Amino acid sequence: MNQDVNYCLRCGSALEMRVKLGEHRPVCPDCGWIYFPDPKVAVAVVVEQEGKFLFVQRVMEPRRGYWTLPAGFMDAGEDPVQAAVREVKEETNLDVDHLELLGILPVKEHAAGADLLLVYRGEICGGEMRAGDDAARAEFFTIENHPVFAFQSTERIFKELLKQDPA
């Protein structure tokens, strides 16, 4: 585990690695505070329209130029459904509603990535499609003619949650 903090958030003392609760964890030698890193949680939305699925092309690393579903990190305290609606709006300018949870996937695919991905299905209810935020393009593709996916999790969503083979 990477140590994400070096100093106690309560008293400011330098943390030390100690075995606590069966794991090596950053611990404050002065006040006893233990740092427990929280998992990163992301949301993704499957939007299907007329037999085609909405994908966005990434402008950032990792996997810049490759495609994924509209997705992104949840903010602390944010409602997961609202996070999903926000991510679609930020990346495609489309409004979605009627969100249904399709599943939760463990997805740690790279160091800065999410630990858990909450996957929703949503319906377009407004907006005019245009790429934004960290998306270079937003387009609809059939599953048979999809672009190259940025992450294995996108393929897993289609195979495991939607029971379609994107290969």
C-alpha cells in the first residue's frame, strides 16, 4: 500500500508505519490516529439510442485517444446517481434520467484509477451532444463497430452486465 499522507491530520506529527489491525498502516506516534485510505469510487453510464451506444474519447492519460463510456469519479458525499448524471453532462452535454444500477465492478486498472465502478444505464432526456471536460469526442457506435476501448472494464460492462460480446 502506498502511504498517501505523511503527517497526522489531527496533531501534525510525522506518521510512522506500524502494524495495526493486521496491516501495515500509517500511525501517529503522538495521538494514535490511524490513517485508513478510502477506496476511489467512479460511476459510468451506458446510454443506448437506436441500437447504438454512447462513447467518449479520452483527452487525458492514461489511454489518451481511446474510448470509454461517459464516466468519472464520485465526489465525497455525492449521491451516486447525481454523480452519474453530472459525468454524462460534463463529458457529452447530454442530460440523462431514469438511471438504473446495472452492477458494481472492482476495476483497479491503473495507479490513479478507481477501485470500484458503479455502472448505470440511463436515458437521454435533453441537451445537445458535444464533447466537454476530459472528452475529445462523443459519439454513438454499434457494439459490432465500436471504437478501441481505453479500459478492460468497458469490455467487462458489455460482456458481464449487458450480456453482449463487444469483440
